[in-house]
Amino acid sequence: MLTSLKGKSVIVTGGSKGIGRGIAKVFAATGARVTLASRGEDALKEAADAMNAAGGDVRYALCDVSDWDSVRAMVDDAAAAQGGLDVMCANAGYYPQTKIVDMDPDEWDNVMAVNLRSSFLCVKAAIPHFDKAGKGRVVLTSSITGPITGYPGWSHYGASKSGQLGFLKTASMELARYNTTINAVMPGNIYTEGLQGLGQDYLDTMAASIPLKRLGAIEDIGNAALFFASDEAGYITGQQIVVDGGQTLPESLEALDEI
């Protein structure tokens, strides 16, 4: 059993929907004090209200994760409201599907800002609070897309998620002086609102390509993030864990027929 995170101060960016909501839900269920950060107030309020109704201690903050002033203010306010900062879950991201030939360069830049720049900003804003506390945890939400696999239309998304892992390696060394670890969760196909929008054919095809024959739940990613935030993971840093139901393991679709 993991050491309790009850009373710990946690920030989850992109926490109102999808994987971020799953991460926040898992932390809230342990008794952590959680701030959800995103740009959409209606979705934030609905998510916070639902978690609080289930017994959580959850607040929300509007934040543009690609903007330094916005991120710094959000982190400082959350730390003030929650008695410091113990865990930063830099989860915010999005994945418009556009092939390279059709992609406007501004779309590329926006994906990089939301998915990759935001990881740097969240870590930078958290450092003074980890320094004050004498310890900290950072969990990045990367992906199998980019570091391991590819998919047409997601060149920018894949590049941003690979970039997070490059950032992770050096960040782990620089954060060590603050007794802070940084690790990444790499989800496969997780059943979220965004994935639903790709259509049932896509969902069925993806499920069929996974040895466990199902898409992941948002809580599956939350549980992995919870482990990285725990005392038990205190000697793990600069690492990543794939949570994909075995999706990246088969050499071919024919290999799945042998299961």
C-alpha cells in the first residue's frame, strides 16, 4: 500500500477533462488537496464540483498553460491556498489531427506551446515552492505517440511528446538539488472525450490492436501518476512508464491472433 498523500498539495493542469480529470480524481480520492487548472471555466467548475461531492478537497484556477505569467500566478495562488506545493502534474495538452501537407505553421507552434512549453513553465514555476518545502514531485503526461509510435496527422503532437522526454532527462538532474523527482507517464489509447470524437470505428480498431482488448481508463493513468508522487517512488527520477495495455508490444496484428 502506498504511503498516504492525504493533505498533500497537488496541481493538475488540463485537469477538467480526459486524462487530467482521471489524475485529479485519483489524487482527490487519497485525500490530497487538488487544484485543477485549465482555460475553460465551465468544465473546471463541473469537474471540481463532482470531485468535491465525492468527498474531495478540490479547487480550480483558470490558466493559459502556454503563458508564463498565467502559469506562475496559478502556481503561486495554488500554493498559497493549499499550504505549499508537493506535486505538479503537468498534463495539459491537445491533439488536432492535421497532416503535414495541410498543416498551418501556427498550428504546429500552438501544439508545441500547449504540450511542450507548458511542461517547462510548470516546472519552472514550481521550483521555488519545492525549494521552500525541501522536496517535490513532478509528473509529466507524455504519450506512446511520438516516443514509440506514429500516426498520420499527429506529427506535431508526437514531436511535442517526444520533446517532453528530452526535457525530462536534464530536468531530473537540475531538480535533484531541490530533492525533487520528475517522471513521465506514457498513455496508450485511453477512453476520453477526445478519443470519442474520433469515432466508433477508430475506437474499435484501437481496442482490437491492444492485447488486453480494451482501451484504458483515465484512472489507469491517475494510478501511475500517484505512484510517481508517492514516497515509495522517491528514488525514481528521469524515467517513464508506458501504460497502454500492451499496445506497443505485438510485432504485427497477426501476432494478436496467436493470443
